Amino acid sequence: MKKYLIPVIAGSLLLCACGKKGSDGDVTRYETYYRAVTENTKFITESENYTVSAEMTQWDDGTYRYYVIFDEPRISMYDIVIMAVEDNRPYEEAVKMMPSSGIFDATSSMIPNQVNSKAGFVKGLIISGECDEEPVELDIMVEWKDRSGKNATREFLSMELGMDGIISGNEEEVPQEEQP
């Protein structure tokens, strides 16, 4: 059931977000976040602050749709912005919009054990994208503010996603010392 529910929810979220026309400020923010992801050099494979899960489905036309779910917050996260970049594609070479949340649409907040969608406190967030091949490598930035709104935190995650879900994280390897 979960496998079918996620595409329906994600589709409805996309329909709401895609109907809005972005302002020049939104486009500038999009480019700024995009470059932050591609210029980052250190990634993690999972967060201590929330859970990340993902799935991919193949459509009849041979393309793939993927969904990345951020939920189960362990800390209070306000005004969340999420940006994903596929296959480390530079901004100048991108021919489509990359998945995002909180840039062209309103930001949301996640607080442990609290949900009030009307007030902007959600159980989780989903971003989705479409690609021609699987697997796809995703570099993701998750940014949020503390309750005061003065301190922002960013995490950069990297994963490879295929039909079986998250195949592997692409965390930067730390060179190990050679053994004698």
C-alpha cells in the first residue's frame, strides 16, 4: 500500500507546486541552492536528525520516477528547504528543474511527534524527480532553521537510487593509512 500511496501524494504535491509561477527571486534562490549542492565536497549517507527513505518506479514510457522521503524528525526543524541534484550535473548543463521543496513553494516545518498541516507542521516531506536511466546518483541539501529563525543548519547527503531503493550512499571516503 505504501508503494502506491507515495506516488499519489507526491503527484498531488507536484501539481500544487508546478502551478505556481516562480519570481526572479525564487529562480535566484534555486540557482544558489543548486550551486551549493554541486560545489559541496563532503556528503553524509544518513542523518542523525531525521530519516531518509526512497523508492523508484518505472513508467510505461520507459522513464523512471523516484521519490525521496524525509520524515521522523528527531529535532525541531523549521522552514525546511530541500534541493536535489541528479548525477552531479552542473547548473549550466541542467535541462530540467531538479527536485526541491521550499524554494518555489512554501517552506514547512517538522517537529518530533507533532503534526498540524494547516500550521505548516508536517509529518514528512517528499521530493520527486524523473530520469531516463537507473540508477541515479542524488546529491541532496537539507537546510532548516532553529525555532528562533536565526540559526540555519545544512546537511548534504549523497545516495545512489535504483529500482530496489537506496543502493548505496556515496559518502566521501577518507583515505586509510597503509598497514606495514
